[in-house]
Amino acid sequence: MKAVILSAGQGKRLLPLTQDQPKCAIPIHGRSILEWQINELLKFNVSPIHVVAGFGAATVEIIISKYDNRHAIHALYNPFFALADNLISCWTARHEMMDDFILLNGDTLFETAVLERVLAAPPAPITLVTDQKSHYDADDMKVVVQGTQLMRIGKTLPLEQVNGESIGMIRFQDAGPQLFRSTIEDRVRQPESLKQWYLSLIDELAQQNHVSTVSIKGCTWAEIDNPADLQHAETLLKPFST
């Protein structure tokens, strides 16, 4: 199992912290967000790890250089990061999507139990990682799940149908990598792809019954989009920082 981490964005909602560094380089209890992610992946021997960089790519490369070569951590440069959304970051990494892999948003932090549960989930071509809470806001990537099958995913789904949210992690295995990669290659031929999230493809594949889910309810995780999220993540991760 390898990993692809999407870390090309600046994170403008976190300015001025991201004025001269990408979001993934923001430190939390002495480690950058990217280091938190890499360290968790390495606990389970997930390797190689491919980090899609864009804004502040040199900083990402410095972070990666801290790791021993045997861990096989590489940066992939997305030259369109300032013009396009994360679908193009996935396109940048498409050649690393030939075998089983985990796709991870560059602003998702998680405790060890999360990845343990994901790797132990029943086999499926595409497995979206979800959680639940009492209410959802406009910024949440909401999901509609029946049993373990993903029916829809998106930020604007009708709230009366929503019963979970994506945490920004997906496992691809068996036929899943090829299915996702071919869908990416088809979509990028369309002009609107520059402004699309890769999860729009997952929504499309879900409606074709290709996507399963695994719940990590009860586990600790955080998505960092704004200063309030960062403060929340610092609190959540404090017990794991020693």
C-alpha cells in the first residue's frame, strides 16, 4: 500500500500563517501537518509516499528531506496549483495510482486508530473514510450512505438526506486505482475540470455503485481550513504529541 498526499494549496484562509509557507508546513506541537501525516503512514509501513506540492514546494521538499531514503517519500510538483482545484493535483499523481494506495488530503490529521481501521476495512475497489456528528455546516463534505455503500458525496447535499461526512481519506485497491485514474483522465479533457474537486469524481463513481465506506466514528481526527480549525486540532493532538 502506497500513499498520495494532496498538499499543493497555500491555505489562504490561514493567512498570515501561510504567507510564506504552504498549509501543510504549519507546525502543531513541534511537527508540521505533513510530518504528522507521514509519521502515521510510516507506522503501518505505507510506502512509498508521494506528496503533491505546489505553493511553497521547496518547503515541502525540505520537510521530506528529513526522512531516511529507505522510506521512499517523494514530492510531485503540480504547476497548475494557483489556477486549478485538487482534481488537477490527482491528475499530477496519476502515474502513482497504478497499484493499491491511500489518497489523503493535505489538511487531514488523524490518530493511529483511524488508519488502523481503514487498512482493516473489508476489501472494496474504493473505500471512503467517513465520520458522523450531530449537525453539518456548509463547509463539510457531506455524504449519504446506505449500509456501507456510498450513494452521494458533496457539500450541497440536502441535509435531510445526509448521514455523515468525508474526513479526506480514501483507500483504493484491486480495480479501484485503474477505475479512478481512468475517470481522472477522462475528466481533465473537459475545461471545467480546472475548478473541480476530485470528490466530484467519487460522487460520480458512487452513483455507479463503485464506492464503499468505512466509519471511524469515535476516533480522533481534524481537518484544518481556518484558524478555529487549527486551534481545535492543537487541542485534539496534544495527547499524541509526546
